[in-house]
Amino acid sequence: ETVCFCCSVPTQCLAAPTSPLYNGGVLKNPAFDADLLGWSPFGGCTLKIQVQGRNKFLVATNRNAGFHGPSQALANLTQGSKYTLSAWLQVNGGSDDTAPLVKATIKANGQYISAGSVAARNKCWTFLKGGFIPEFNASSATLYFESSDPKVDIWLDSASLQPFSDEEWSKHQDISIKKVRTRSVTLSVTDCKGHGIHNADIQVEQITGDFPFGSAIASTILDNPTYQKWFVTRFNTAVFENEMKWYSTERQQGKVSYETADKMLDFCKANNILVRGHNVLWNDPQYQPGWVKDLSDSELRTATMSRIESVMSHYAGKLPQWDVLNEMLHFNFFESKLGSNAAVEIYKFAQEIDPETTLFLNDFNVIEVPQDSMSLPDNYVHRLLEMKAAGIKKLGIGLEGHFSGKPNLVYMRAVLDKLATLELPIWLTEVDIMNSVDSENQAIYLQQVLREAFSHPAVKGIVLWTALHPYGCYRMCLTDQNFKNLPAGNTVDVFLKNIRTVGLSGTTDHEGSFSFQGFHGEYEISVTHNRTSVIKRLAIGPDTDSQTIHVLVS
């Protein structure tokens, strides 16, 4: 029997931990009811059991190095299985103001696999959720918890490690997609007297899909009708690769031009394509306009605010969302020049200029890998809460999704679960697979990422980073220069087919009813009876209740 997937990720620091997920899964003694049974020191440390009220937990103390901590031996890791990991953690020692990282690591076959981490605190319990997918079978392995600060004690409780097969994982995705992306619809076909019409022919055609799915484009699309046709027949969303960025619109100080970006926006509007604003500012020092490096701090402040006002005023009311300060988890150009509160000031000013648009944070390695300490979900949550506290009302979560190889879908889902607790729109904004991966695996990995994202209820849109140039693409192309699909392009076409209601037809029952499950979007319904046809347009929206549509055939 398939084990239900638990998407619970408490983000609050609690006085006492909750029970282990999945009753601990394959771990022995996950809540330490049997004291230290199944647990042992990894490296030089001392393990003991401590009790607070009704809660019993493990303490790793006298740690001689950062990687020393509590551990448990594992048996028979299965290649390709998806292991979801969770635990409640606390640290004792150090400063109350700091939150040292506690990491979960798997040692198997001489390799070390990062499974997730959390910023653990003194005096309250923090929840770690992560996971891993072994690329090999291992008859034995070790799960251990470590912290880079050996001076702190690691407190551990309610640990869990639950494996899922590919079939179980796919079933969870199917269940979620049906629940979140589709709706049950019943057509009630009657005659002029209100009687149900039996055996009326029904044809259902989905005209448009509601889910935003798109790609980056470059100015190369403007003079290429073949590129335009290929793009508009697939995508309802776009982002401009470089044309809205500061270094493109103000190459010389004071000489601002939005001509190219405006032409691209006109093309998108003419084809009913939603456009994401990318980006107002970029926190990476290497991607500033060349003249910016010569500015004093006060001159930079003036230029920065001028840039925000200029670009956001120019596009006010035209773009539903903006990446405001790109990659602020990894870089701090503006904070280093304008002060530690610069990011908040930038978002507040952006909100003043265009209060209707959603202001996104946007960064890489948040869902891609668990070992990048700069882009941990805790860091993202902290910055978002900082923005909320400053009065930023419409915030969004941008996850770039630049994958270097096979995606860790377990970790990806854990991060999405955690970020979803903030109840903000989540978008995958720059999805691609590194071109060092062969084209067939590129396509396979892309399919895995798209399906995982689409199945998560908090994900509101997906954009690929696949703008086409004469030299190729940033890291992943969907077509060749003649717009013949590459394997990744085939993946996109299959994905598009799978997120639409296609080839649906049938007849009404004795009561004149015909029911179907449809993806959200606009539909055209054809009802034919005794050579009389009725065409009805309808919208299927995100609602859990069944939708009933009445069709009169006279």
C-alpha cells in the first residue's frame, strides 16, 4: 500500500517538537523512547538522553569537530529510491542571536550525500526537512547530524527517514495534480421543457490553459517569424533574457532607452503572452552597468533610486511581477555600498512606484542543491519575513531552477513545502539543465523538474531559461537553429499536452448529463442532438466544488 506523503513543514521555532513523521520510517527509536537504542556517536562526541517535561530527546555534547554528532546506521539503501528526511533540532551553547547550521549527511560507499540543513536555535526546536536519492545501492550507510560550530551541543528529536519508490512518488504527483490543477465538470443538457436529453454527442476542446508556462526570449525573436510562430503556439508567458536589465537600458549614465524591450513587450501583448519583469537591479557586482563602478556611494544611491523609478514607472501597470533585487541571497553589492538595510529600502521604493505589481525575490540553488549555505530555504524565509515586516504587501518567491544534473526531487519538494507555508506565490523562473549533461538526459531531467513543480500546489508558474541566439542558448536549447525540436523541446511539447484536456468526447446519460475532469482554462463545448448543435464557451477555474454547466438544445 502506498504511503501518503506528508507535506507538513512547520516554520516556527517551537517549545516542544511534534511527533516524528511516518513514525520515524526506517529509523530505529526515532523519539528516543528506548533511550539511545540504535543511535551512536559519529566521531568524537558524547551522546546522552535528556528530559524536559514530557519530552525525551538526544543530546550530542563534547563535540571535537564540526562533523561530529549523533548518528544511526542504515541498511540497504536502494538506488533511485526517494528518501525523505526530517528531524527536530536545537542547539545549546553559543549566542542566542545566532542560528548555526545543523546539517544532515549520509555516508555511503565512501561518499557523502547532503540531505538538508536548518538554522537551529537556542531554547526552541526547529524543523529540518530534506531528502536524497542514492545513485547506487548500499548495503550499509550512516546518517549523521553535524554543525560547523563544534562548540554547540546538538539536540535531536523526532527523526524520520521514509523511502518512496518511483511508483509511489509518481502517484503522489498524480493525486496532487488532479486536486490542484483540475476540476470536475458536469454538463446538464436539456430541451426547452427542461427534460434531460439522452445520447447527445459531446465534444470538449480546451482553448487555453490557465497555468503560466513559458520561456525566456531575446531580441532575436523580433525579426524571426519562424521563432515567433514556434513560441506563441506553445507558451503563454515570457521573460526577457537581458533587454530590461539596467546594463541594457542605460549603457551610458543618463542615456536611457527601452526601445528594444518595448518592441518585445508589444509582441508579447499582441499574442496574449504574460511578461515577467526581469530585473530592476542585480545584486551581483559583476552585472552592473560599466559606469556604476566609478560612482561614489552617494552617487550610487541616487543612480539606484533613479533606475527604480525610471524602469518601474515606464512599465507600471504592464507587468504583473518584477524581480526587484536579483540574487540577493548570494550577493550584496547594494548593501555593501548603501548600508545593510538597502534591500528593504529598494523594495519599499519599488512598491511606491508600482503598488499593483508583485515584487519577487529571485535566486539560484534554493531548490537545486542542499549544500549551498547561501541559498538555504531558511535564508529565503528570513529575507521574505524581513520584507513583510517592512510593509511590503505583494511579495513573490522566485526560484531560478538552474540544475547542474539529475534533480534531487525529494529536496526540491521539501523546499517547496517549506516556502509554501508563507502563502506567497512561488514561481520557477529560469529553469534549465546544464549543457554538460547529454541531450537525452537533459530532456529526462527537465521532465522530472516540470512534473514535480506542476504537481506542487504552491507553484503558480514555470518559466524556462531557453532564449535562442545564433550561437545557441545559455545552457539549454529547446530547438536547433531551424526550430526543429531537440530532446528538451520534445519534453516541453509532451508536458504541454499533459497539462491540457485533449481528445475528450462522449454522450450524455439517461438524465442528460456528461461529466469530465478538466484542467483549468477556457473551453469550447460542442453539444449535438438530432442534427442540432450548440457551441458553449466556458471557463474552468480553481475550485474544489464540482462545476455544473447547463446547456439548452432546442
